Amino acid sequence: MYMKEEGKIWLATGDERVYLNPAMANRHGLIAGATGTGKTVTLKVIAESFSDMGVPVFLADIKGDLSGMCKPGAENKHIRRSIDTMHIENFDYTSYPVRFFDVYAKNGHPVRTTISDMGPELLARLLGLNETQSGVLRIIFRIADDKGLLLLDLKDLRSMVQYVGDNANEFKLTYGNVSSQSVGAIQRALLTLEDEGGDIFFGEPALDLVDWFDWDAEGRGVMNILECQELFQHPLLYSTFLLWMLSELYEMLPEAGDLDKPKIAFFFDEAHLLFNDAPKALLEKVEQVVRLIRSKGVSVWFISQNPSDIPESVLGQIGNRVQHALRAYTPNEQKNLRYAARSFRVNPKFDTETVLQELATGEALVSVLDEKGVPTVVERAGILPPRSSMNAVEPTDIQEAIFKSPLRDKYTEVADRESAYELLTAQHAQQQAAEEEAQKQLEEEKAELEEQKQMTELEKQRAKLEKEKEKLEAEREKLRQKAKSKSSYSSSGRKKQTVVEKTINSAANTIGREIGKNLIRGIFGTLKK
């Protein structure tokens, strides 16, 4: 609960009250503990306190119970016992300003991003690409940027991958080798993502994180809750989307220096998923974002079962820690228990490792940064109760909140601007039309050459037949002259043809007919062509 008179967040009570200094909240925090030990209650109490002091909050709701923050809490014996034992005065139940978001657009405003905004590093992780394939994906993004081709959704990326693959030789000298095997692997991974419904995650309007920075009429920061029950069924997608959101905050916010309170608090539930099987290059970037984002006024809280779930490079940057009970039934669990105990500044009043196994639900070991940035001695304390409802609200309540939200019209309608898919499709159509036109022209030229060839052959044949005809005519004339002097006349007075003369005449007539027939066949053949 935010205590105005103290200027701090009253977080828990043990032998003494434990306060979280808002000016040190951007040094980030960790809420750890076994299932059922009270991590969600701690998360809600801290988030409510941030909201009370005017700090907007982002929460990933994996189990659905954070939706109750839009409703006032209700009295029960556990809360009453906490109020009485911690001597909380003027405790009142209240609702908080909540806006719901949902990647699947069922229980919140749609959460979309563009392919370009997510970038090749996170997308490669989402697609499960190896190092070589990730390198090719970076080349594809670079070519798209250089050519001014927007990558908004999956069809844009598929078109771009195909375009680069088809023109790999052209890009090789400038960008590097693009193998057909890597292109094929990326295309297959995109198809798999699409089959899992991934096409709805990419497109416009993309989520504008500026919308998270809002307040109600009382000046309380808005609770931006991402409904993750369905999204969490795809752990890689869940962690990649939250990491994208965190990186977007880093990119959009200016340097802020030392502030008296954060600009926004970001709660990353099941944080171990962020680091599972993450390549070294990605882990280095996560570490860089976590280290630098605090100077921009962002308080990041990791929620996980054990501190060992968080890489030491990241854990070393976390100053505020709430550790709920841990179970140690196996050698590995005992090792994690010792690891968690050693991460606290020792309190001589108790043995940290022993107490970690004795903590009741709602109790925790707490260590925060004081006003000088020094970790306080670990305290065993009970966490304050939340003021909003602990139960999930009905779907109708969520739909009502969505309907009343000022963001409803902004994110409802899907947009599809001209981007890589449309431009490359048009370019391909133009190239195809040009190729068809060139092929048509080639066929016409080929037909014309064939026709000319046929005409030339026909002319040669005709000239040859003409020469043969002239030769026969000459022979015929010689025979006629010869026969004229020796011929006898028939009774009718006409000259009788000799056998030789008849033969010559017959041959000449045959040659004449052949010339005519060949000429006609040649002409009609050409016309038909």
C-alpha cells in the first residue's frame, strides 16, 4: 500500500515495517517462490502501490486472476488476519483503472506488431532458426530496409524471403551468401508459425506503447493487463512478445536520469521462459536492455520460482527481492535453496536457508534498496493484502471494460497498407508480362524466319523447275523442227505426232502442272502459317 506520509511503498511487516523506496524501484525487482506460496499476491500489492502513486503498470496475466483488479476486494478471514496482525489502519477495498489486451483479440484489445518492428533477432528466436539461418534472415531484413519495402505481416516476409532467394546471386557480393537451404528452412518455419495461428500476431494497427502511459481521474496509473492464458500455451511466443514489448519501451523512452519514481512498472511473469534456450547473442541483448532501461525510468519485475532461473548477469542488476518459500526435496532443489539464501544480505537473527523452507503462504524474505542504493538486511515478513479482488472477473465484465475503453476504435479495425507483398507481387506481374511479351515477339520472329525460309526454298524449287521446263521446251522445239521435215500428214491433213514428240509433250505438261501445284501449296501453306 502506498503510504503518502512516508513517501514509500509499505510492502510487508515483520519485526518492523518493510518499505520499498520508489526512487530505487528502477533498479528492478524479483519475486520468487514455489507454486502456491503467494507470488501473485505480492505482485498485486506492488502493482497497486505503483498505480496509487501515479505510475502506469504492465502485467502479464497467465492464470487469469489479475483481471480482478478492476473490481474491489472482499473481506475474508485471511485478509482480516493480515489487517489485524499488521495493524493496518483505514484499510479500504477498491478497484483500479484497468485496460485489457489480448494477442488473440478475445479478452482484450488486439495486440499486434509488424514484422519490421519485431526485427530479425526476436523473429529468428520465434522461428527457431539456427545461427546460419538467422544470418540469412538478417540479410533479408537489410535488403528490405535498403529497398524501402515494409514488412508488416507474414505474407510480406514470405514474399521478401522468396524474392531474395530468387535473386541470391544478385545480392551475394553486396550482402553475403544466401543459400537455398536457409531460404527453404525460413519458409518452412514461417508456414509452421502460420499454421499455429501466428498470422494474427503481425499486422496493423500495431500496439502503440504510448497508450500504456495513462491515468484515471484520480491520478492513478492505468493497469495494462495482457491476457496470457492462451498465449502461455506457446511459451516461446509468450516470452518473445514480452521481450519485444520491453525492448520497445527501451527504444521509445528518452533518458530520464534519477527520478523520484518510475515512469512505468513492467511485470514479467514466468520470467524463466525468457532465458530458456536463448542464444548467447540474445542473452547479451537482454542483459543490455535490463541494465540500460532503468536510466529511462522503467522498473522491471521478474516473477519466477527460483532466482537460479535468472542468469547471473541479469540477476546481478536486481536490487529489490521478495523470496517466498522454496521446497527442497531433491539434490537439485537443495542446491537452488542454498543459491537463493546466499543472494541475500545476512540477518544475524535467523538462518536464511532454514527460514526459506519454513515460510508460510503470504510470508517472504524481503530485501530492498535503501535511499543510498544499498541492499537492506533480509527480513522475514508478511506481505500486505491487496485492495482489489483476488478472483478473476466474469468474461462479461472484461467485455464491458473493452467496450468502454477509449482505445476500442483504435485497435478494432485491421489495416493493410501497401507493403512488400503488394509491391513485389506487382513487380513480379510486370516481369512476367514482360517475359510473356518477349516470348511472344520471339515466337513471331521465329515464325517469320520460318516463313521466309519456306519461301526461299519454294523459289529455289520453282527456279529449278523453270530451268528444267526451258530445257525441255528447247528439246521439244528441236524435235519439232526435225520432225517437221520428215513428218507425214494424216488423212485429215494434220501432222501426226511421233512417239518421241508425244513423250516430250507429256513430260512438259507434267512439269508445268507440278510448278503450278507446288506454287499453290507453297502459298497456302504460308498463308495458313
